[in-house]
Amino acid sequence: MTLDRVKDYPSMWAACRELAPKLNVGPETLRKWVRQAQSDAGERTGPTSEELEEIKRLKRENRDLRETNEILKAAASFLSSGSSTLATVHSRVHRFDEGERPWSRADLWRPA
């Protein structure tokens, strides 16, 4: 609607200021929508809506991969530090002397 009527106004901003209340949106929101519609139609330079979605998806994927890498680095560091904590916990949970009680799940979280 705005693109059809923009020729009747001295500028895009004037058209958006006039038409935004009729569409129940703010003038700046309408202006951004018009600019994006022009980019999608190839009338203006800039990323299209599809490209913006792809960028957003890639950023999200990149963030997830970075988090995964941090977790893997921390795990590798823990396992390569020579700590036998896991082996100790494993042996205590599964092998206990007669008269000893096996560790409970709560015992595993106690600091060593």
C-alpha cells in the first residue's frame, strides 16, 4: 500500500508518517518494512528476507557449535589431567567391601 502511494508524497518518510497510523503501526516500523520489501524485490541493495533468515540460522548454528566445542575442550582437559576421579568413583560405586555401604548418587557430588 505504501509503495503504491509513495509517489503522492514528497518522501518515503512523509508517506510512512501519514500511512502508519492507518495501518496501526509506527512510522519507523512501516519504513523498515518498505525498505525490506524493496530489497526483496531487487529495487534496493541489501540482504533479502531469505538471506537474513539464512544469516540468523548460521549465527545460531555457529553459537551452538562454539558451546559444544567449549564443553568438549573442558571434558578433554579434565580427562587428560591424569585425574583418576572417575575411575575411583566407578570402582567405589560398583565394588565395595563387605560391611561397607555403596555410595549413593548424593555421595558422588561431594567435593573430594
